[in-house]
Amino acid sequence: MIFRQLFDSVSGTYSYQKGSRLSRGQNLNAPVDGVRPFPSLRNLVEVVSDASSWQHQLQIDVTANPGALLPAFKGPRISWKRTTVFLNYALLSIENNTDGAFAVPATGSLALERGPAVDDIPYRLNMAVNNQIVRNLIMSLSANATGAGAYTVLTGGDDNGDGIFNDRPSGVGRNTLRSDNQINLNALVGYQFAFGRTAALPPGIGVFGGGNSAQVRTFDQGTARYRLMFFVQAFNLANHANYVGYSGTIPSPFFLRPTAARDMRKIDVGFQLQF
């Protein structure tokens, strides 16, 4: 009974996808023992479709109403039940053996190129707490976190003399390095004026309807036709430095270090009209 009161919905999905006939580059004029088949030409890159990808994903979605378990304090404008927690968590594993249509395998062998994809993010977490205990006063706190992305160790030289600077140290595969995790904390405070009336979904917070027509409502909007909200919204409230642009080139002074940061703190003040 408590479980049914607390959780509006809980779902989990596992999926496996295999991609085939993906594009990659094949150098038709790669040096053999230091001699090119066509000495008067440089690289001749043909796009072929023999690469593959492999993806596993486990996704969990939870919608909870913790206010349902709190003491039944309720007034004309106050209700603990207008509190909702949303959680989305995904575990991912994405591998492939190509970096794109014109990307030539560094080893010359596709069989040695299988490794984490550039977009192989081990996990993604999105959580939001929406609070409208006082009607028309909206407060929301959300957190987003992602695992570290992959990048490749490079020697920084053209070790095989093919004119392509994608060479890796001997025995090192693609995308064996990991950058840092990314974290964001966001907040919203707003006050809403509602006027006019129209037919709408039943008042409240939760999941309404079913199937493809299901709607998730994070705030109790009532049956008002027009809503004017004044708000203050902060992104990356803690001003956490999310570093990107990691260098895997060994001779670089930035080797294993980031070269940029993203998602600095931003605060917006404004209003919006919904109708």
C-alpha cells in the first residue's frame, strides 16, 4: 500500500542494438614497406561499408510522490501532495570500430579497431524534485550527471608514414582513456498567476492517460486557461567546472588534461505566458 502511495510509476527497459554496414575509410594508396602503390599520389581514401557497432542500454524511470506519506496537513492553498520526484537512470555501453566515413583505421586492420565509441557514456542520471506545496508557488531542483567520455592516446607522429596522424602506441586500442564526469545542479523558483477557465486534465501532479497519449505533469496547473509566471532560474547552481576537450596526444603539453570547460553558472530572470 505504501509503495502504491509513494510511486506513481516505475519502469525499466533493456535494449541491445547492433549496427552493420557502417562507413569507414580505406586507404588505397597506403605505403607498403615504405613504398606507395601509386608513388605520384598521396592518400586515396575510399569510403567502404564494413564497420559495425554494438550497444547495450539499461534504463530505469521512476516517478514518486513523497508528499503522499507526509502528515495530511492541507489547507485551501497548501498541500504536501504537490511534491513530485522524477528519476531517470541509464547504463550504457557503446562500442564500434570506426570513427567516421573518411576515418582510416590506424592499424590498417578493422579487427583491431573495436573499442568504446566517442559517445560511449557509461551512465546518465537525471533527477528532479518539483515542489508546489503552496499553490502557484513553484520550486524545482534538478541534477544531471553523466559518466566520463572516451578519447584516444596518440603518439603525435606519423609512425607508419602514411601521412595520417592517427597513430597509437603499440598495443593500445581506440578510446582507452576517459575524461571527467559531468555534473549540473539547476534550480527554479517562480510564482504563477492563473486566470480564465478551460477543460483540462484532472488537477494534480503525476502521470495522466496511458500509452502514447500519456502525459507527465510536474506542477498542478489546475483548470486555468491562461498562466502568467515570473521566475528566477539558475543553471549549474554550484558553478561546477565541467571540463571537456581532453588531449590524448603524448607530446602535447595538455596530454591527459582538458582544454576547455562548459556549462558555467547562468541565472535567468523573466516571465512567461502560457495559453
